[in-house]
Amino acid sequence: MVRTLAAMTVLALASVLPTAAQDLPSWNDGAAKKSIVDFVTAVTTQGGSDFVEPADRIAVFDNDGTLWSEQPMYVQLAFVLDRVKALAPEHPEWKDTEPFKSVLAGDMKGVAAAGMKGLVEIVAATHSGMTSDEFSRIATDWIASAKHPTTGKPYTSMIYQPMRELVSYLKDNGFKVFIVSGGGIEFMRPWTERVYSIPAENVVGSSIKTKYEMRDGKPAVVRLPEIDFIDDEAGKPVGIAKFIGKRPIAAFGNSDGDFQMLEWTTAGDGRRFGLIVHHDDGEREVAYDRDSHFGKLAKGLDEGPKRGWTIVSMKNDWKQVFPE
Amino acid sequence: MVRTLAAMTVLALASVLPTAAQDLPSWNDGAAKKSIVDFVTAVTTQGGSDFVEPADRIAVFDNDGTLWSEQPMYVQLAFVLDRVKALAPEHPEWKDTEPFKSVLAGDMKGVAAAGMKGLVEIVAATHSGMTSDEFSRIATDWIASAKHPTTGKPYTSMIYQPMRELVSYLKDNGFKVFIVSGGGIEFMRPWTERVYSIPAENVVGSSIKTKYEMRDGKPAVVRLPEIDFIDDEAGKPVGIAKFIGKRPIAAFGNSDGDFQMLEWTTAGDGRRFGLIVHHDDGEREVAYDRDSHFGKLAKGLDEGPKRGWTIVSMKNDWKQVFPE
Ligand SMILES: [Ca+2]
Ligand SMILES: [Ca+2]
């Protein structure tokens, strides 16, 4: 009862607080920030025509290029390459076998030439065979020590401060915030709570199949060398329907891999919100869109504005890009 | 800041409250209730050797026979049979085609004779072709009007009051509570928040495949006539690893379909908890275990006590079975 009263006090206080623009200190005043605050105000104003119950305030964020840097390559690709090098002593045959030979030689063109088939082979060789618990420890250890190739900072420092503030702002306004990424679900889960305040169970991503079995006399979930689900493009709405079970009211992305997620989200009834982060800041980050290998953005730039999506200019809308 | 202060007040109040045995009013005092309270006290006592951070306080509940009645048949089976009858006018051929013929004739032995293949056919015919949103409305409408065949009550009144109190007790103690059921994930999600206070996104279950496509010019997630995942037996740890991404510290079930989930949960490091609801109350509910078609319990009864799992006697441990 005491707890209930205290909880009611929190709710009462929360509802009289201003729709805190001060919660987004790294955003410049402008159309992008205004569109965010207007949307959140509309769906949280009790009695308003756009009010949405907290249970249905679902917001989904892409990860690579939306919450953290994806240049010069996806972070998980760096992880995969490091894993090949770490495991190479146990696989002397890799020195003469593609695509491993190219990885070990640092020949990224050779890796790219192996195509999707080669990538699946590399992922199978480096991401399976161990238990889920073991893989979680491998990912945790790697992310704690690996450094971004150009800045030398830990990858978890290469996150976008304005987006982290946006996640907090939404959570403070009763939203349930999920990551919906093409990246590996078990690669992200070990660190998303610490880095973004998004708990492991709120992460949707690509996955490989697993199997329950006894290993050394102990029950374990073991990772198999077989793709289960690719959470990208049309896979994102499918992943959301499966893992979350509700259509989001707000979606945040940066590439055409997010197009269907934004399309499905913003086509729902009632007030909706779609946002694309446009990497147009070559000074503070990297300027790329239509011709990029990672995070190609073309359809979203052409169609997004017609659909009422907010296009964020990193150069103009963000006071600061990375955390201090 | 005001919000932060208020939240801290709640936390402070929560930590000085007694490990509220008054939160489980429908449980008789006894070994089962004591084992629950002892476990929760141990993992929530800051500084204690068994303390678990809230982020890792994951508890998983089976649904059929654990949170609500599964006799005389699984509720979803009643739903499926009703769907066949509702759709029959559009399928005149069903009158002469098994297993639909048996369903329409009310011949449950004929339905059973069609086996798993027949059941998959029925599910494909009744659970696919529509969008996820449409299926959600169908399930919502059905659960609002359907009645239990022997009591005449809505199915959502045939839930176990002591288990509902247990869910609340765990949530009040910082646990994240999930349903992990062999039942259909999209059949459960529309009503679990209202009935159990477990939100849609915390439901793990069996699923069929879906596809993102344009339908009548609108983007939709469409249900396909193909099984995606069976969340039962060894599938339960796999489903937990996929959907939640952490090994639970507490698991609650009632049949041998929950065995692997309890086994995996309780084999983890640190303090763990496993509980089996034993349906031994033929007066207030239905007495069944080793020979039941639905919710067969044999291995759990034999092995559970040796593994330290709590076996709940509905007859002796529960003051009350259903809500008033
Ligand atoms: Ca991206
Ligand atoms: Ca059950």
C-alpha cells in the first residue's frame, strides 16, 4: 500500500512536469527537435485526441548508424574479423581456405568477393558451437577491450549522445524502447543496458538457431551454424511482430534497411512518428548516404519527407555527436 | 530531478518493507509458500550472498495449467474448434474432409485420430491468411465472449488466483515476469496484460511464420500457414534464450512440457527456484497428472523433489483456486 501510494506520487509528479525540452540538451532547436517534442507531447497528453496508453507507447530504434557508429565498418564485422584471428591457431587450414585466408591477410576486397556465402561461413565458424552463455562472455570481453580503428576509442564511446538522450526522453515519457537491428541479437544484448539503458530482453536482432542439450553433464543452449532469422528490411516488421507483438508508434533508423520498419510504423492508425538520421557531418563524423557500403540511404531520403518522416541532419540538428 | 527523487523514495520505501507474506493471501502457510518467500527474500536482500540485481531477476511462467485452467481441453483448442465452426460456411468442402469433418461433428476422437498432422492443418486453416492485427482482434473478440464448457464462466475467470498473486509479488520485488507457453504467442498477447498484468512483449510462445507485404495498399504483417517455432519441452529454453536472452532465476510450470525450462533455470549459478503446480484437487478443480491428455506430469513428480523443486499441492497449499 505504501509502495502503491509512492508510485502514484511519481505518476502525479510526472504528469505535471513540462514536456522537458531540457531532456534533449544535445539537440539544436529546430524542426527536427520540435517534431520529436510535439509528437511526444501529443501522445502523452491525457484527454488529447492523440493520447496513447503507456502500454502501447512502443518505440523502436535501429542500432548501427542510428545509436552508434557503423563506419568504417559495422562493429560486429570488426568483432567477426577479430574472432577469426583469435581462432586461427586452432584452424591451420584457414591459411589456405577462403574467405578465412583473406580475413587473416587483412584483404577486405577478398572478403567482400566471397559475398554473402562467405560471410555466412565466417559467422558459422566464429559464432556457433559454444553455449549462449559462453558467447555472451566472448562478446562482453571483446566489447570491453576492442578499439575503434580510426578514433582509438572503445566502440561503446562511439555512440550518439543525442540519440541516447532521445531514448531516455521517451522512457521518461512512459515509452517502452526496443532496439530492432540487423545485427546479431546475442552480440548486442550483453551491453545494451549499460550503454543505452535498453535491457537485453528489449533487443530484437538477427539470430542463428540454437539447441537445448546436455554439455559436460550440464544443460545448455548451444549455438548452431545455421541462420535462424535476418532482422533487416522486410524482416524488421516481422521481427517486431514476433518479439514485441505490437505495432510501434515511433520508429528511428538511418538506412534503407529501416524503410519497411518506418513504413509499417507510420502507416498505423492515430499519431505516428518516423525519423531518419542522415549522416551529413563529415567533420565530426563521416558523411555518407546513397553510395555507402554500410548504411546505404537513398529511398528513405527520397520518400521519407513525402511521408512526413523527420530527417535529422547530424551537422545541423546535433549540438554534439559523441558523449564527452 | 523531481521524478528521480520520487523514484528514489519508492525504492527506499520498498527496501524497508517486510518480505510481504501478506502479498500471497490465497496461499496457505506451509512449505510451498515458505520456499517462495525464502527465495524472494534471499535474492532481494542487498548485501546478502544470494543477492541478484533487478536486471537479472527473470521469472518465467508456463500458462496452460500453471496460470489458468487447461481442462477439459487447452483453451486455445476450444478457440481453434470455434474458428473451424465460424469459418465452415466459407468452406463447404470441410463437411467431407478430415479433420474438419470430425471437428464440425463434435467428434473429438476423430480429431485426435488425425494426429499432429491434422492439428497443423486445422491451425493453418484457422490461424493464417489474415494480418497479425486482424488475428489479434479475432482472439480478443473470442476471449471476451467464449465460455468454459463445464463452469460456464469466461476463460479469463478460470485463472488461478494464487498464481496471479505470485506474479504480482515477484513484480513488486523487482522481478521481470514472462509467460513461456506452448500456446500460440499471438493468441495470448491480446489479453495477458489485462488478466495477469504481464504485458504482450513479455509473452513467449509457439508461433507461425509471417511475411511483410502490401495488402489493399497498406503495409501489413501477414500470417502464413507454416509453423515457425514450437515453444514446448526443449523448445522452452531455446525460446527463452531467443526472446529474453538471459537464463531465468525462477521458473514455474505444471507439466513435463516444462521440465527442460525448470532444469535449465535451476542448473544456473547462484540461488535458483523451480516450482511445479500439481493438480491434485478434484473438488475445487480437476485432479490429474500421470495419465492426462493435457498437462501430463510424471517426470516432474519423480525428479522434481530430488532437484529441490517446490511441488505445490493445489488442495493443500491454496486457500482459494479461482478469483472470487
Ligand atoms: Ca542502420
Ligand atoms: Ca502447462
